[in-house]
Amino acid sequence: MADTFRALMVEKTDDGQQTVFKDITSNDLMDGDVLVSVSHSTVNYKDGLALTGKAPVVRVWPIIPGIDFVGTVESSDHSGFKAGDEVILNGFGVGETHFGGYASKARVKGDWLVKKPAGLTPAQTMAIGTAGYTAMLSVIALEKAGVKPDQGPIIVTGASGGVGSVSIALLAKLGFEVIASTGRPEEADYLKGLGAGDIIERSELSGDPRPLGKERWAGAVDSVGSKTLANVIASTKYGGAVAACGLAQGMDLPTSVAPFILRGVSLLGIDSVMAPLSRRQEAWDRLAADLDLAKLEAMTKTISLDDVPAAATDILAGKVRGRLVVEI
Ligand code: NDP
């Protein structure tokens, strides 16, 4: 049958879950008003959680995971999109409660889609992916909180990861001095190539936090959470701001109010999944304008759909550097 295409699916089993490759048709997809021919997806940390079952990310079974994709509209009943439009999807529960990007076609709600910026190729949009779009949301949040390059450096935690790598490239291009915190000192040259001025060892921030530390940075993009985030907040300069977007170390936050009430530090929450369309469009337009595409290429590796299960294990083990693009 002409409509048959390949999908990576995760099924529930008596022992947990298993990943299988299946031939399906568009009739097997879930409801939606736009059918997209998917060209690329990616592997984000959350995809790692979904594919391995390490956290309850998947809410419907079986599922086609993949929280983001780029592609061309094949057919549309949505007034905002027509056949031939190039579109990006990030989040909105796709890959969690709705079939996602690890298949040649996806049927989704047009309300979830963003038009692909003209200045980026489809592959570049997925090199950015949800991790890079979240990095941009974090940088915009710091700017809106009034953090400026002359106020001091910005620390980026989980620096060699997807959110971290894109954050470094963006902040450096915007004129910020960047401190990269990493557990992979062997990636120092890579991080400096992206624009980090200084590298610190992850363990400097991952231990038990004190309420206040020496004032070291004017702001932060933290994709690590837990004690690391607490230490980052404790060493933020007077009036600075910290964008919290991840939980690679943990979901807890063992901090005190001291940095907030004694130093006027702001903690900025970053959510990419349900972010309103206007904020998404702003982030994608800024990525097209402010991200150095040579640096994006340097942080990106391209893999096939067959490689995705192994990549999921690697990303949770902290072994993936930068970003992974999946050619569908
Ligand atoms: P990556 O795995 O690419 O990056 C995470 C990085 O964190 C790793 O590369 C590693 O960097 C560091 N790290 C890993 N484990 C630990 C640990 N135990 N303690 C301290 N640091 C650790 O993932 P992504 O960049 O895709 O995502 C990063 C985080 O952001 C995830 O928690 C993800 O869920 C979250 N996220 C949130 C979004 C939102 O909407 N708020 C959207 C996208 C992502 P290094 O080796 O350099 O130390």
C-alpha cells in the first residue's frame, strides 16, 4: 500500500516496555487537522526518558515517541497551514500523549505548529530542536529580567549537553562572558569553541549547598536542577537572575530564601512544552537571527531512526555531546 511508512513505537509489555519498528499507514495516526511529512526529528533528554521508561513520560500506549520534528504539510484542515508549508513542532505533549516525530508522517493539531524560519534548513531546525529552543527561551528570560553583559558572566550548567551547548553559543554571540560547568573536562576545547571563556568542574556545584556563596555570576542557564541549581542561585550576584529549565541531576531544589531576600536574585521558570505560540515564534525568530550556524554544525551529529534506541540510553548516561538530529 502506497501510504505505508516506518515508525518507531514503544509498547507496554508485562516486563515494562519495548521498542519496535513497525510499518503503519496514516490511518494508524492519531487525530489532528494537519498531516505532516516528517523529514527530521531529534533525541532530547525527554525522548531518552520516554524510550527507556526511566521516567513516566509516555501517557498513552503504544506510542510513537519524538517530542519534536520538522517537515512539510501534506494536507491541512487548519486555516493557518496549507500543503507545502514547512513546519516545526516542539512539545505540546507530542511523543508523550500524542504520536510524535519518530515516523515518516505525523498528524497533529495545527495550533501546535510553528512555521519554519526561512533562514534555517529543516536539518538546522532539528539540530536546534527542543533543547535549543529551550536554551533560547532561557536566554530571552534572562534578557527580560534585565541581565546585561556588563553585569558579569553567565554560568551554563550541563554545558556539554543540548540545552547547555546551544545556550553557550547564543550567550557568546550576544556578548556575554560564559562560564561552562561540565562533568566532562575532556570537552573543554569543544566548549571553548562554542564561546565559553571559562570551564569549571561539575563537582564544584553538585555538592551540598550553603544558603549564600561568593557572588560569582550575574545570571545562569541551569539544565541540571537539584543541588547544582541551589549552588548556582547561592553564588548569583546581587540583582541577578537564574533560568531553571532542567533536572539532569534531580528534581529537588534544596535552597533557602536567602539569595532571594538578601540579594534580590530572581529564579525564572522555563517551560517549552506548553509555551504559548507567540513566545515560540519569538524564540524561533531569535534563533534564526542569533545562533552562529557554524557552531550549530560543530555541536551536531546526524543519526538514523535505527540509531535512536541506543542514543536514548546514551543521552540519559550523559554521553551525548551537543545535539543529535534524526534523519527520518
Ligand atoms: P542532555 O543530556 O543533552 O544534557 C544534560 C547535561 O547535563 C549532560 O550533557 C551533562 O552535561 C549534565 N548532566 C547529566 N547528568 C548529570 C548529573 N547527574 N549531574 C550534573 N549534571 C549532569 O539533555 P538536554 O540538553 O536535552 O536536556 C537538559 C535538561 O533540560 C533535561 O533535564 C531536560 O529534561 C530539560 N529540558 C527541559 C525543557 C523545558 O521545557 N523546561 C525542554 C528541554 C529540556 P556535562 O557532561 O557537560 O556535565
